[in-house]
Amino acid sequence: MSFWSRLLSVIGRPIDPSGGPPADAEQPAPEANGPPLDETWLRGLLTKIGEGDTTARAAVGEREFWSAIGRLTTSGRERTAIDLLARFAAAKPEDRRLLHRLCELLCDRREDAAARPLLEQLLQDPAHALRARFLLGEIAERAGDEETARRHFEAILAVDLDYPKVRARVDKMRKPPAKPVAPPAAPTLMGVDGSTSAGRYRLVRELGRGAAGAVYVAHDDELDRDLALKILHPQARGAPADARARAFSEARLAAAIRHPGVVAIYDLDEERQLIAMELCSGGLKERLAAGPLAPREALARAAELFATLAAVHRTGVVHGDVKPGNLLFRGESLVLGDFGVARLVAGERPVVDERGARGTLAYMAPEQRRGELSSAADLWAAGVVLIELLRGSAALAGWLGDRGALLRGEARWDGALPEAPAAAPLARKLLADDPALRPAAAEALAELRRLVDAMRP
């Protein structure tokens, strides 16, 4: 039995190879001229398509076709519309709009068992994938499977942070049950109230402060684990809505990326302006302060970074601030954190930030200084990190030039990598002024792995 035969059996109609009405199809009230005109016309199209009529095939999916389907559904004959759409989708599988509309009708009628396999087909079609994933999330939610629903909704946010009705659902699924007593205000740089707790989190010690907030080591009393807790400063909480939204873009983008090389986000509480995240043991910046890494270790660490960037870029996200200070250690693994200036980028076209250049000067690609952000800018920054891994952070001033040259965008690498000369060609490509000449993260990763293998004892 074919897939479409099984589908039509599931939705309650045996298939008739002739394309005519099934034996047990619902019978509308008789009219003077037989069945309703829309149904008669649509079934006639099916018959002609079965006879090889190309004109009838071309009519499927046109305005008159959709008007006829629409009149069937609005007149209370959704079952007939579903039956016909299933047959048209089987007859013209290349037109995914037919399958899309069929899924919508099945979901409207809560016929989830029939809709699920069709929606999984649509996940492979970029034009319909987001809507299909949303409907699959709703099906899982109706079945009480919140974990599957959350995975579908988070996958949508990885592509479109503003997809209707998704963000609130994900936040609701992540939040712990409401408590009868409101938690105390979280202490930060301004407005400290003497409290050492923020709801379920007990503050242990401060890790650091920035313009937007403070980061603490905290203990999660509900899950009995230590984590890093970022708390927005009170003055940022009173900022306009768009400024507050930007403050949480880091957490939303990082949480949407499922990769071991990205710092994990555990919780996001916009009401109290808290971001709970994975607590890492230290940073690459501190490690490089002690000097460069051994060549093979340096290239292996760089490979970890490029593997993470390849995964980040596949989701359409550009980090925008790749540097040793944002590269942390999870045990022996290097992970990327701080997505505070990250952006979603469609395709290869750069995003132009109306607020101008943002990031860290010494790691900014030439185009990023002009406010243009794309995945190629991350590759430039990663190239700088590659050289620092081999030469140490102390070499930064020597090969990038003085601060004035940095500000003017005139500082350049001297091209020397005596510690690992075989890596110099890759570094030169990564630091190309033209972003189109820089290799993609996956390409750079393959080259680094080749270099690491060549250095095996």
C-alpha cells in the first residue's frame, strides 16, 4: 500500500484509483443539478489529471482552485476538502502548497495522527518548514509532550526570534511553577537591597560587571547546582522596551543554538531580568596571559573554535565578538559565550547595524568597523585568535600596531608565524580585507584538522 493510500485510510476514506468519490464519502444534500458545483469541478480536475490532461494539472493551485477549496471549508464541508486535497497532493506532489493546506485543515480538526507524518515531510521544504514545525509543536503540546513541543518551538526561534506565539510558549515551558510570594529584587551594581538571593537562586560571589549588568556565581536551590547568574542593572530595567529586548537577545540566541561548543542557557526570566547560564571554569584570556600554547595544542583549540562557529553560522547567527575573553573552558573543552552583540543574518548578506560598529576593536574585521556584520566578520576575529594562540596575547601590540592604528583600521598582521608556519596561509586567508575571500568556518576547520594530524608524533 502506498503512503497516500495509508494516509487516506487514516483520515477515514479508502482511495479510489479513478479519482472519483470514495464509496463511503459523505453525501451532501441533493441539489437540483447534483453535487455542489465546487466539488463537481474539483473531482472533474482529478479525472482529467488521471487522463494526462496538462491543462487540468496546471489549474491545480491557481486562484480558481483555491477559491473552490475555500468555499468547501467555509460551508462546513471540511471533510470533503481534506479528501480532495489529499488526492490532489498525491497527484501533484511537487506543489507543496497542497500538502501545507491539507495539514492546516487536519490540525484544525485535531486529526493529529494523520497530520504528523505529512508535517514531517514539510520540514524538508524551506518554504514551509517553520509553519510545519509550529504545527508539530502544537500537536506535541496537545499530547502533553512538552519536551518535544519545546524542541520544535526553540528550533523556530533559532531561525526567527519574532515568530508569532512562539517566544512566550518557550519561556512558559522553561519557567518553574509560580510561587505565592514574590521573590526579592536581585542585587546589582545600583539599588542593592542587601539581599543575597534572587528567587530560587542564592548568590555566592560576584564574577564581574559590565555596562548592562553583573554576573554572579549562584546556587540553584531547586536543582541543587551552581551556575552563572547575569542580573540586569536597575537602570537598564527602566530602559525603553527595545533596549530591554536587546539586553535579552544574548540569551535567546545562545539558547536557540544546540551545540556543545556554546555556553548553555538554563533559564530566562524577563520579569526579574535574570539570565541563568552554565558556570565555566575559566577563560582563554587568562590562559594566554601566561604565554602562547604549544603549536599542536594551539591548532587543536582553534579547531574547537571553528567547529563551534560552523554550528553557530548554520543557524543564521553571527556572534560579532569572538575573542579570548568570550572563550571559556568547560573542563577541558573550549566553549563560546557572551552573545550580547550577536545578530541573525539571512543568507550571506551582511546586517548593517544602525547603531554603528559594536564589538571589540582589536578583533573587528574592516567591514565590521563600518557597522556591517556577517559570518565573515567572525572568521576574521577567529583568525586573530588563531594567531594569539600561537604567539600569545603579549604579541598583540607588536603585530597589530598602536591604538591609533587600531582606531584608524590601519593595523595589520606582519604575516609571520614561526611557531607553526604551515598555519600561516590559513591565517592570511582569514584576515583578508575582502570578506568574500575568507574561508567558511567548516573549510577552516578541515584545514586545521589536517594540520593537527600532520603534527602527530
